[in-house]
Amino acid sequence: MKTKSWLLPLLPALAFAEDVATVVPATPAVPTLNGANTAFVLIATALVMLMTPAGLALFYGGLTRSKNLLNTIGMSVMAYAVASLVWIGWAYSLAFGKDVGSIIGALDFPLLAGISVNEIWATGNIPTLLFVAFQMTFAAIAVALISGSVIERIKFSTWLVFVAIWVTIVYAPIAHWVWGGGFLATAGALDFAGGTVVHINAGVAGLVLALMLGKRNDMGKAAMFPSSVTLTVLGGSLLWFGWFGFNAGSELAADGIAASAFIVTNTAAAMGALAWGVIEYFMFKKFTLVGAISGAVAGLVAITPAAGFVGVGASIIIGAFGAIVGLV
């Protein structure tokens, strides 16, 4: 049989139409574990953990008087322990559970119920349990930071109760506002690694407690020399070291942004140490190690919310500004 020549141009279109008719819609891709990102965040989590019972404990401990050294270190160590249990118990759910009114998360995951070992956190494709652990270290250091405002003025048992309450009713809701889909997140608030959630949050709490508790009993009556400058410098150096996990790890991926955050974190700390030292020298005609390490910590605090968004030039300015504000 002879094919009509005018049908020949239509054959490709007819074949395509037949293919379309038999196409089955593709199912959404299931997130798969990213091994490199997982290893990176595991290391970052360990670094941030080190900041509380080691870095912060020694930094604060060295600044206080000898008779309060062990108590001060114990406040940071036990703050980490209590905050960890509260976070696993219910605070993680309040921070990252299903949004309720843009204010708080629902109690979807008490004791992490419902989170399997195979569940993947979409950002970074890391295990959700690893994300829980990473955020746990942030909650712990946030409340431990407050201890510097109440040293020598609060009972140890009262402090432990405060830790549990504060992580529950203050830290978890604010973490939800910024990182858990709350109203600040929807408003476009940017906080890469905890400038609001950790540092402003803890700073305000520390200020309120200091005003409530008042001065130390012998303030102005007895000399208050630091127990050990060596411990303070060692603790500050451990904080500097751990901060790489704090800031770079907040990217939740081993990529260029994490590398940039790593670089600007170090640059801000270095500039903070230098700026504090120079200003201290011109104001008091001397340079101190406590001042240098305090400047480094001030630079680290200042760069935290911006670590994933700025370059080296901006980090130098931010580090210097943090040191100036901290000293003056």
C-alpha cells in the first residue's frame, strides 16, 4: 500500500503524542544522606560542645576569685548537662516542632519520639538526630553564658533550676522565632549562627539577673583579683577554636559558605584581639593578655550573626567594632 506523502511530516508528532500518553508522573526524589556534610557537622557539633564545659568554664573560672573557681567551672559544666537533658526532653520540640501561631513549636517530639535514625534533615541532607545534637550545643552554651552575670550571687541548686526553666520558656521560643519558622523567620530576619538566639538572648538575661541580684556582698570592700590569667587565656583560646564549629558548622554543609564563615570568624577574632590591645595601651599605657583574649571573644560574638553573609573586609570592621564596644 502506498503511503500518502502528505502524512510523512506528521509522523514524528504522532510518535511524540503516543509517548506522552504513556508517561507516568515522576515521584518526588527522596532526600539521601550526604556523608561529607554529615561528617562535617559531626565535627562541628563536637567543637561547639567543647566550648561550654571547657572553654567557657575556664574563661569565667580564671576571671573569678580563687575561692569561687570550682563553683564557677561547675556552673558551666552542669549547665551543659541540664540543658542537654531539657533539650532532648522537650525544648527541641518547642523550638523546631510544627509551628503554632508563629510563636512556639508543638510538642511533636518529646524525648525525640518520632525521629528515626534514618530521617534526613533537608538542609545539608544530614541526619535529623545530628541536627538535634548540633542545636543542643547552642542551647547549652547560651544558658551557660548567663552564669558570668551571677557568679558568687546565686546558689548552685537555684542555678540548675534556672537553667531548666530558661531553656524551656526563653531560649526555645526565641530559637523558634528565628530558626524554627516563627514570626521573625517569616519577616526575613537573618541570624546565621546565633547573634540573636544565643548572644543577645543570653546578654539580656544576664543583665536582668545582675540588676535583680545586685552587687556582690564585698564589692568595693575587698580586692577581687582573677584567680588565673592562664586559665582565662586557655579558656578563651578554646572558645576561639570551638567557634569555627559554631559559625562554619551553622551552614550544615561542607561548602564554600562554610569555608567563608570559617575565614571571617578567624579574621574578626584576630582583629578584635588587636583592636582591644591597641585601645587598652593608649587608654591605660599597658597591654594585657586578658584584654587581648577578651577582644578576640568580643570579635567572635560580633561576627556570629553575619558569618555566612559577609566577606573578609566587613569581618575586619565587625571585629574591631566588637572590641571597641566591649572595652568602652
